[in-house]
Amino acid sequence: MTRSRTASVGAGLVGALVFVEFVSGFLQGYYTPLATDIARHLDINDADVNWFEAAQLLLSALCVPPLSKLGDLIGHQRVLAWSAGLTAVATWGIALSSSFETYLVFWALQGVFTVWLPLEVALIYRRSIGRPMRAAATRRATGVIVAALQAGAIAGALSAGATSAVFDALWMVLAVPAVLTVAVVVVIIGFVPGGHEVQPGSLDGPGLAWISASLLLVTGGLSLVRVWGAGSPWPWTAIVLGALALVPFCRHELRTPDPIIDLRVMRQPAMWPVQFTALLFGVSVLGAQIPLSTFAQTDPEVHGYGLGLDSTSVAPIIGGYVFSMLVGALLFARISQRSSPRACLIGAATLVGVGYAALLALHGSVLQMAACMIVAGLGSGALVAALPAAAAAAAPEGRTAVATGLTNTTKTIGGSFASCIFGVALAAGATHATAASLSGYYTVWIVCSATAFVAAIGLRFVPRLAFADPVAREEELER
């Protein structure tokens, strides 16, 4: 009886959110196989494509905290609809852009869709109030919508290759995801229930200003390293100032009664390792996807490395990676029931580290590269589902969107920093006009592997029975 009740929590809600996350995944998978085509269309080199991703991840990091907090205050469904509308406008802007500057602006604005998942997890967690296995129900439902996200990413990766073969005009190829984002707005307004009681609180403007200034300075400094070189003092000055801005931010957050990021909650043993893992996980899951695509499309006969694929034939590799993420997301809830959510998180992070470490030796063929990415994908899928569910279980009542949103914020911060660093690494030592350097790709894989292993070590500090429901915790203690 308990199993059937938890399985059916928010069934109608989850059904609508499955479509929303499918489109979210479609957006994340669709553009990657087109990276080289977009670069040629805008007359830029492959390394410069990373700055699109860096800009989008930075805006995501800036907008997720206030939007998540706003969702807790005025309603998760309402903010979800607003963010979907802005995403639709930005996606159409990408399709119709013809210059580097306009594409960069709309690509950054599209990053608002990263708030969808934390708002959805908060909706599910709120809908499961009163259930005896609330955390388990949230993990199960989160696994389902994350699986839909990965299915969407597979469809996006495969559709990109197919549509690019059908349409000659790039804007027509890029209009496909734009149409889907409009459908998302319709589904949210028509099928996702609201009914949220307005909560007391504020957005904490000073805290938001301090953290925004810190992110802008640090990421801007990293961008200036590529423009002015590592020998210039100005990029490093900006990075140091950004780091120093965290001092008044932390002081303000500890003093204010309603902070944008509650540092008291964040330093709890069940919370800080989750946020730390999300930060490091963003390096690989967000920062390494464009380099994966450009490496596969580099001609080995001309440059001496790469797989020589085009946007159509690279899609199956990316699709295989994302399919393994789908499998990892679906297996997470089942494995965590048999062991524990903590053990599942540690195992998932370890798989990511092993997969990227293997790429250092196994990148000479499609089969080798696909095998490595499948291993990393299994762990990545489990982490995508596990991190927001774990944060929701550890968060205070009424602040689930803030906690789950923070996992996305820290993940996007990690991805943003990684994209800037990877852009510098790929451009350094490049001997060709368009292709990045092989040493840069090695740097990407080493950093992704190392950060995953460090995350696995950090997760060992989580209490053994963290994130479990009271019933499951009692059963484990009886053993």
C-alpha cells in the first residue's frame, strides 16, 4: 500500500512536468552537434563557441537564486510559467540571429530554463506533503522527470543531425527548439496546478547584489585571461575582487533574517557536501559538452587528432552518452532504496571520474570514445536526479525551491568557470585557424575526472542515513 501511494504522488503533475523536462533536455542536446556549424555561420573558431556556453551558465547562476526564492514566496507554477515565456523569446532570438553579439545575448537569456528543474522538484515535494515516504516519493518522481530530460537530450541530439540534413538554412534548423518552447508555456499554464499560498519574506536585494558582483567579476576575469593573456594583471585583479566580494556577502547573509542563500543551512553536514558536489559536477556535465562535440568533429587527417565526424554522424555519440544518463537517472531511486542515497551519490561521482580518466587513453575511435562517455553518463544521470532530491530532503519546510535551486546555481557556477577555463586551454597552443589544441582536450578530461573524484571524497562526509525517510531510517537502524 505504501509503495503504490508513493508511486502515485503527483501523477498528473509529473505527467505535465515530463513534457517540460523533455523540452529542457531537447534544448540541452540539440545545439551541441551543431556547434561547428554555428561557428562557421558566425565566422568564429571552435574555441569561441565555449563563450556562448560560459555566458549562458553565468546568467543561469545569477537568475536561479532569485527565481527559486520567488517561487517559494509567490508560487512555483507562476515563476515556472514566467521563466518558460522568457526562454521561448530567447530561443526564437537564437534562431533569427546572424551576428556573434546578438547570438551571445539570446543564448545567455535562454539560460533561464535552468530554473525549471528546481521549481519542478519543489512542486513535487510540496505535493507529497503528508505522505509516509515523502523523500522516497520525491526521489522517484525526480528520477522520472530527469529521465524525460535525458530522453529529450537524446531526441535533441538526434534531431539536430536530421534537421541539419533536411534544411539548408540554419535558422530553420534552429527554429525547431523554438517551437517546442512555446508549447512548454502552453503546458505549464494549462496543466501544471498552482494553488500556492503566498509566503512571507523578501528577495534579499543586498545579498543578491553581492553574489552577482562576485560571479561577474570572477567569470569576467577568466574571460579577460583569454582576451589579454595570462600576463596581464587586470584579469587577475577582477578575479581577486570577485573572491573578496564573498566576504561582505557572507557577513550580510548571516545577519539578515531572510537571506537569499541561508548559509546556516548550507553548512549543515547533510547539505554542504551536496552543494560542493553540484559545483564540481557542473565542470563535466555543463563545461565539457562543447569540447566533446568539437573534438569528435575535428579531422584527424588534417590536424592529427579527432574523429572526423560531421554534425549528423556525431549525434549518435552524444545520444549514447545522454541515453546512459537516462539509465542512470532511472536506476538512482531503485539503487538508493537498496543501499542508501549517500552511497548512490558516491558511486555516481566515482563513475564520472572513471569515464573521463579513461578518455585520456581511449579517444582514437568512435567506439572507444562512446564507451568512456557511457560510463561517465551513468554516473552523471544519477547525479542529475540525486542532487536536487537530496537538497529538497535536507531543506527546511517552505524553502525547498531555494535549496534545490542552489544545486543548479552551484552546478552552473562550476560549468561557467569550467567553460571559461576550457576556452583558454583549448585556444592555447592551437596551430590551426579553427581547430582547438590537443593539449587543451587533455586538460578538459583531466579536470573533469579530478573534480569528480574530489566530489566523491567530499560526499563521504555526509551522514550515513542522510536524505532517508524516517521509516527507512528506522529500518536501517534495526539492521
